[in-house]
Amino acid sequence: MASGVKPRVKVPKKASAGEAVTIKVLISHPMESGQRKDSSGNLIPRSIINRFTCEFNGQSVIDITMEPAISTNPYFEFDATVPEAGDFKFTWYDDDGSVYEDSQSVAV
């Protein structure tokens, strides 16, 4: 598990039914490729966020597969239609098996 990993999510607190809202997500993550060495000359284990998903009330909104060339602290901005009040669930999956989650509610 990478240290200091922190998901950050920005979702409007309120929206009208059927309105498209802009969602911004960023996760602070070093995205280690497994090719760098530490000060002792040992390889730093690979730890890369390889997938990001967003669901609204259990329905998939976005599902992104990331490749090793993505930069540190991956950031995504996308629009989602809010049909009703509910919860967005955000999930990041790491190569090392770690899963990072966050959720935000939207009132209509």
C-alpha cells in the first residue's frame, strides 16, 4: 500500500433532477513504476493506480483503465447527469491490491 494516498472529490451539494453536474476527482498517489531505486539501491516496488470507477446509486457513471505512463496524482474531470437525489461512490484500484474509496451525496 502506498503511503500518503488521499482521494479528493468535488461534487456539487445540490442539483436539479436531470441536471448535468461537473465532478472533479484527484488522488494523491506517487505512481511508482517499479523501475526506480531508493537511496540504498533497492528497487521501489511498483504501485500504480490502474483503474478508477464512479457510480451513482449503484449505476456505473464512468470506468477508466489507466496505463503505467500516467502521471502522479491522477486527476479527472467529467460530467454526470443527476436523475434523483443520491450518492456518488468513487473507487481507485492500485496494482498492489489496495482500494481507495470516497463518496459524496447530492440533494435534488
